Amino acid sequence: MFYKKYINKLTAFLILGMFCVQTQVSAETEVRLIEIYPSDSEAFTQGFELSPDTKNLILATGLYGKSSIGLLDLETGEYSIKANLSEEYFGEGITIVDDFIWQLTWKEGKAFKRDLASFEIVDEQSYQGEGWGIAYDAEADVIWMSDGTSVLQQRNPQDFTKMAELEVTYNGQPVVNLNELEFANDLIYANIWYSDKIIAINPSNGEIEYVYDFGELLQRVDNEIADELVDQKDVLNGIAHIEGNQFYITGKLYPYVLEVELNR
């Protein structure tokens, strides 16, 4: 095993300091580690989603010539590729809507609609600008999409047409580099590119309600695994909701998946 057993019950109590927009965060949140699972350290994770029906953990990767989508086995860490994108596409975020999956591309302006069971492309739609993260709000029946700026786009989940925009702010200041997204608990959870923080956004006004700092927890876990696996890690980039406050968290080229509770 690449980690010690006691880490499986490690709890990180993280008091927030300075946020990325240089505003003081006074709220206290807790990231509680439940379990650590192995993952494919060669997977450049761009999308991460737990199927609500089958409980399959779906992972999508990026990079030109290496972009794919498939299933991750948490027991073995094996990533089974179900479909590859053509070499001209750099895969990005994914989200499940009913019985299909939307998969974004980075600079190519294409969203691919895949059958959830077969992973075959059944439709594709174009959009302007870059595609980074994507999440589905089933109650409102809307998709949220990020493009690396401080603005989230609201899109139709069936035909992917753009419906509205929402600027994400903290204390009135825009928060940029919004990356992978997940909708849960009436909030939009987002990774911030090149940050160990996950933010929880109010979808009605764009204000950040909670910030979860994973820096200390990641350092403790990394201290227990091989140096070469730590050295090749890229950024935190993967949020998959399980239930309640429980999530699977991972990143690009990460050798592990964390099961955590994000408490407040």
C-alpha cells in the first residue's frame, strides 16, 4: 500500500486564512478525511462524477492525444477507458444529465453528449470561448459551466444553449480561475486552478459562502507516499458528490482519491 492505515481516519481541522482574491476569510470550515483510495497517477483528471444510479465513478482526462472518459475502480485504482477523444480535442469537465453525459473541450468549442451506458457520442454542440468545468443542477434543470474566468455560464441541459451568466465574487471582488465544478446541497462547488482550495458558491447571487482549504491535509497524505508520485502530481481538480456533505476529491495525475466530509 502506498499510504499508512492510520491516515484513513485522519481529520484535518482547517481555519481559513487569506483567500485568493486577497480578502480576509473569517469563517471556519472543516475538511474531515474518511478514507483514501488508490487512483491512476497517469490520469490527467479534468472531470469527475459519481453516477447516481449505478454508483460508478466516472473520470474524464485531458491533454491532446490522451483525452478520454471511463470508469475508476476505487478498490484497485484502475482507470478503464471507455472512449477516447480525437487527437485535436483536449478533454475537460463532465456532468451527468438524466441518461447522458456532457463532456467539454478546452479551446475547441465543442461539447459532446454521450450515452451514459455506452459512452458513445449521440450529439455535439458548439460554444464560444473555453470550456473548463461543468455541473448539473437537477432541481433547477440547468447546467453551470466555467471557462477559467470569474463568470459561470448557465446553459440548457438538453441543447447546451447559453441562458445566463453569473459572476462569482467574495466581498464584492471577482474570483477567477474557476475550474472543475460540482452541484450539491444547493451550492456550486468549484476547484480553483493552482489552488488547494475548494469554494462553495451561492447560485442565486454568485457569492462564495464557504471555502475549504485542503493544503494541510494534502501535505499530510503526501508525506506518506512515494516521492516520485508526489513530484508528478499536478493540481487539485476533481469533485464528485456522494451524499450529504460527503465527496470524492482528486486531482490531475494524483495517485489517490480522498473521501471527505466538507463540514461547516
